[in-house]
Amino acid sequence: MKKIVLIGDSIRMGYDKYVKDALVNSVEVFYPQENCRFAEYVLRYAHEWRNNGEWGDDVDLVHWNAGLWDVLELFGDEPLTSISYYGETITRIDKRLRMLFPKAKFVFATSTNVSEKMSDPDFTRHNATIEKYNAEALRALSGTDTVINDLYSLTSSVPDSYRSDWVHFYTPEGTELIGGKVLSVICDLLDIAPTEVNIENFHPERYSKETIGY
């Protein structure tokens, strides 16, 4: 049976169980039981997630993202992570993941679009900034064989009904949209077929509000 790893922030927490359910017959799907937060946090904890989760080093594919925490602006200040440091950290994560999972194919997902009109002015993200950081991540990964899963473009024009708040897509429509896109990339790269997930009866992981964070 093939093995894949999903690493990412609270956007990943909205689709990880969906992907796991769709691949239950052909793939072991692993992911941390927490929000992977900043790029720097991923760099710090990737090896612990692998070891504590007993994922092994024979993983076939890693699908990962980091960025929405890095672009966060508090009280009108600059993004929490400078764009230059973000790019440097993305490069280091790529190298770290390749060391931890030497047999894997790699997919990087761009950070998703937010609804700025629904955000708090003291706790906000701007799509223009997200676009710049996404571009920096792609620059940092250029020259590698990493496949890019453009979730930003996917979520840029979705109806508000797909959103559960200004950042997340924890609705049946949002889960199916993003989960389906992640599945299509994974299945194409591993040459496998997913099973259908009945979204009406789908039950996501029981993450708490404190675990999910923002």
C-alpha cells in the first residue's frame, strides 16, 4: 500500500480526513494532529511529526503548504514573517522533507484566498500579500521537481457560501472543492483512483477551536 503525508496549516485540517477517506483502499494517509502554522514551525517539527507518528521514511508523496500564518498582520504591523525569510525557510523545508522522505514525490500547495471584507482590522491578511508570498514560495522551489497545487487560484472566485469564515472552507462545498483538487493532484502523480466520498455523511477530524487556531 502506498503512503502519503499531508503537512499544512488549518486549510489542510479541513481536507485531510476527506483525502484519507477517499484513498482508504489504496493509500495510508498521515498528517499531524495539529495546525502546522508558520513555515518556521514546519521546519522545526517535521522530523518529530514523522518520528512520533511512525510514518517511516518510505513515503511515496508529501503534499505540504505554509504561508497563511506568515502573512498575518496584527494591529496594522507588517506580516509576522518577512518575505525574504519566508522564501529562505521554504527552501530549507524542501531540503528537510527530502532528507526525511528520500523516496517521495513532492507537492507544494499555494496559500488560499481570504475574504478581506470579513476580517478584523487588528487581525488580518491581505490577498495582495498572499499573492506575493505565494510567488516567493514558487521562486524558492524553482529548479526542484516539486509539483505546484495552486489552491489560491482555485479559491479566488468561490461564493461566500463555500467559506465557513474569512479564512476557512469548512463547509461541504469548500471541503469537496479543495479536497477534490488535492486528490486529483495526488492521484495523477501516484497513478491511483480515489473512491467517492459521500459529502453528506462525511465527518472531518474532530479538531478543537484551540487546535485549529488561525
